[in-house]
Amino acid sequence: MHLLLDTHVLLWTLLEPARLRSEVIALIASPSNQVSASAASLWEIAIKQSLGKLELPGHAEVWLPMACQRVGIALMPISPADALAVRKLPWHHRDPFDRLLVAQVSAGLTLVTHDEALRPYGVATVWT
């Protein structure tokens, strides 16, 4: 299974894994699953850190890629097709980062999230 971590799940995985259910930790740790974080999540984290709304162990541009690599989380780019696919999504959710993640998982990935506002999209989801 190819898992795409929502931004908060990425942060919990790296900083507060106890916030995740044991089943989710097992899925993320399983060598049979591919685990990715979207560039959209990295962008969101960088914005929040620059605004002083998020504390990390280091500067996001240095710490985040290294932390992801350390635990085996691949970094997924945002393609033009991903960006344009957002236009076709219903407006169940207004957050542009979450809408981009939904567009990315619509291509056959599974979103790992805790955000109930994403449920109406009907994409494959693992709930934390």
C-alpha cells in the first residue's frame, strides 16, 4: 500500500508517535508499505514555522528532510497534474494544502489522516 501522510500525521510520526494508534504505527513501519509526505505538507510546515506557530528541533528546510529520511518517509513532489486536479474537487474542505493532498491520493494512494473534514471526499483513508 502507498500511504500519504497528512501534515499533522507527518509531524506526529516524527515528533509525537504516541499520538498515533498502534495499527497506524505498524502500517507506517511496515516494509511492505511505501510511506510518503507531500511537498504540500513540507510547504505548510515551513509556513507555520516561519510564522512562529510551530516549533521544530531545527529549521524546517534542514531538519524535516533529514527526519523523513531517517524514518523512511519518501518526499513526494507536487506535479502540475496534482495542482490542476484540485479544480475538480467538491468544496467539502477549504484548506488548500488538504485539498492538494486529496488530489494526490485520488491517483490510488491511501491518505493517513485524523481530519474528519476530509471524509466526504471518499478517498482511501486510514484514520489515526
